[in-house]
Amino acid sequence: MTQGARDREVVLAVPDIAVVIPTYQRATRLPALLDHLACQSLAPERFEVIIVDDCSTDDTVAVAKDLAGCLPYRLRVLQTTRNNGPAAARNLGWQATSAPVVAFLDDDCSPSKGWLEAGLGACGSTPHPGVVQGATLLPEGSKIGGLTDWWNWRVVLGPTPFFEGNNLFFPRYVLAITGGFDEDIRYYGEDCAAGWRVREAGFASAFCADASVTHPVERRGFAWFVQNGYLESRIVHCAAKHPGFRRAALWRPWAYRREDPAFLAAITGALVGLKFRPALLLVLPYLFLQRPSLRHLNFFRLCLQVPVVDGARVAGHVLGSFRHRVFVI
């Protein structure tokens, strides 16, 4: 073997940055995502991509492995031993690489051409940050103002206390020190906890607008919002473990958002109002904050559905408060 061949092997073995993508049941979406990564401005020999499948039952693994030989960069496919959410999948991914920087990308996002180059540069800036957030944008032409009910999207235009895991960069040694993503949470808050572990370990955080990805606008439906509202018990978990997050993200230290105490007041007022009519006034703040527009096509349906979603959120907060011994409505 020539010296040049040995040097090439070293470059391939230790890339500058690794992209870790946790995935579940996304066989149809992976090809487009992997094609986007093939268009990165960063030279393909400088990065590797690690797909971590969380026990999908569709063809996710087969699709990813079939594409591996057609891509200009190194693609590895790992599998978790049991379905345990993106926290465990992300941890498996970063622990499997020796790259000095690790980028995390969700399987429903599309990175811009300069995403990796910008994120890698931000991680090498002075002073060295322990975590870098990238921007999350709407797909070109998206108009969320005209949407009806129960749609989901994500926009991140500056640093946030949530450290959204769909677009994050860490020096690998920082992940080794802090432990990475919180597997007790599994998902819905595990990325937030990872960011605050870094901050609490004394590292700085940074934001890089040029490291941008787009996140789809999708109609998830009423049931999805009820389920995810209940999962806000895990946000309470973050608040209990990370006081900095509690101060930075919550509306008040005891309330996630102002609508939540208004909902509890409304429920109290409605019950007490059965015998003491003036108590019905307690319903008014909630009605003011959460009333659907009269012009909405599904106005009457939303009048029933919105309180159910808010009730699921508050129930999650109460459960989290009992479980983690912290008061957050």
C-alpha cells in the first residue's frame, strides 16, 4: 500500500464531522434527505453520515443500506436493540464515531447546501462553544397564515432555551463529558436537556444562522396534539433537572405558558359556578386567550377541541410536577 493510500484511509476513518440522524418508519423520506446531504458544500470525504434506526418495522434499514453505495460520502446504518426514542438513538450514533464534531439532524428536515460547512465553522470559532444551534426555516413558498386547524411546523431564527434537536452541533468531547441526550426522557425534551447539560458544565452555546435546515409544514391532527400535549410532563422533567431552562423557557417559574393557569382557573370557575355564579368570571381570561376566530371554518369544533388539548397539557404538567417534585402548571 502506498503512502497516499494510507493517508486516504486515515481521512476516511476520521472525518471532520459526523451527521447523526435518528429515524423511525421513514423509508419513503430517507432518499431525499440523503440526496440533500450529497449536495453539501463541504467535501464528501470530510464527513460521514450515521443513520440510527429505532427498530422500524418498514423498509427503513433496507432503503438506507441500498443507498450507501450510491452516495459520495460514507454512510453507516446502525440499529437500536429496542424502540426507546431518539435520545438513545442519538447517543448510539455519536458514540459510534470518532469525528471531533457531531451534527444532529432529524429525518424530516432538509439541510441547506452550506449547512455542514457553516456548523463546522461555528464549532471552531473562538471561544469554542459546547453546543451550536442552527436555523430552522419553513420550506420555500410555505404560507402558514392560511392554514386551518392542527398543523405543525418549526421555525428557529435565533438561540432558544429548547435546543431543538433537529439541527444541533456539538464537539464530540463535550458530549463525552456531559453524557449527551437524556435517555430518561426518551423524546420530547431530550434535546433540551442535552443543551442544558452542556451549559451547566460551563460551556458556552452559540447560534449559526447559516447552518440552516427546512422543516416541513404538516397537518398532524387533533389526536396528535392531544398526545403531545400530555408529553409536556417531560418539559416539567427538564424544568426540575435544569433550573436555567426553567428560568429561560417558562412563562413563570410555576407555569409553562400563561394559558395553562388560565385553563385551571376556568375549570375551577365552571365547577364552583354551579353553586356560586360569580365564580364563572374565572372562565373569562381563558376564553379571551384561547378563543378560536369566529371566521374559522371549524369554529364550533375548535371550541370543543382546544380545551381538550389544553387539558392534556395541564394534565401532563400536573403529572410531571408530582413525579419530579416541582410545581409547574
